[in-house]
Amino acid sequence: METMELGARVHLEITADGTVDDSDRIMFLRNHLAHLHRATAEGVPVKGYFHWSPMDNFEWSDGFSNRFGLIYVDYRTQKRTPKLSAAYFREAAAKNAVV
């Protein structure tokens, strides 16, 4: 396996305090990274992992209704806000471990 890309679609909104709590995506990421770790421990040659997508975007099957990214995009203003899953993914990547 050369590379793997995964994403989870979730309908989210930014909260009044400016955060985007996407705990479901964090659990999705943690679960997939744990399985990826197990696969590499069993000898599967994985050279990379890419989360789909870094930012929310238009999806042909869902339009703008669901969000896939680690970064929340306000489509009206184009302001980008990192979701809680972005912080989780950053920490996991920095430690090279499932956290």
C-alpha cells in the first residue's frame, strides 16, 4: 500500500465561541490511524497517509451541505477556522503516534 486517504463527512456549524467541535471526526481519525499503525506493525508497507480534505469544499454528491475537512471554511466570507480534529491530527503527526 503506497498511500491512503480517508475522510469523514459531517454536517457542522461554527459555535458562538468560534470553535468547531467535530468529535466524531476525531474518533474517525483515531480509529483509522490505529488500524494503520497495526497494519504497518504487521508488515504492510505504508508510505503515507492523507486526510481528505484539508479544508471543507464542494463535493459532487453533497454540494456544500457536509464538511470533510480539518479546516472549517465559511463559504460566505472565506474565513478558515481549524476544527478540533485539526489539532488532534497535528498532535498525532508531531508525535508520530495515535494519541
